[in-house]
Amino acid sequence: MSREMSRQSTVATRDIVRHPGAMGAVEVLKTAAEAHGLEVRAAYSPPQAARLLGIGENSIYNFIHSGRLRAVRVGRRFYIPASELVRFLEGEQDTPEVGARGR
């Protein structure tokens, strides 16, 4: 994907995430996945989640470490459940006490 196409899809994702309109969070996640050439899956890596949400990877890791975004750690890698991304998009601030909260 060219740099310009990547920038355009990131801007489009940010617009969808910030102004979902009639779409629910699940539809936003599906639309963002399709826009970035990702398949809809049960969990996403932090770089994939960052692309889906239109934010930086460091922000994703900060959210994981602060407890705002729940993730599952497998070895040295984090995976963020799709249901957690939906919860995050819906603006729910209470994170269940399950999963990774830091190092």
C-alpha cells in the first residue's frame, strides 16, 4: 500500500471511530478492518489494533499498561480481544480485572 493510500485509510478510520453515526462499535470495527485489509478476528496484535483505531502503537501499549485496554499476554506478545476493542470504542471506562495490566 502506498504511503498516500495508507494515510487516507488512517484518516477515514479516525473519522469513522470519532463519528460512528448510526453504526455501532462492532460495525465500526468491521469497517476499519476491511479498510486496512485485515480480516475480522477474535484478537488483534497491538500494531493491528492501532491501525484499526487510527491511533499510534505507543498509545495502544500505554492503554494496555495503564489498564484502560485489556489484553492477553502470550509469551512476550500481547493480543487484544475484538470484544475489548468494541468496549473501548463504545467508551466504557471500567476495565475488567482480567488480562494484562503491565509488565
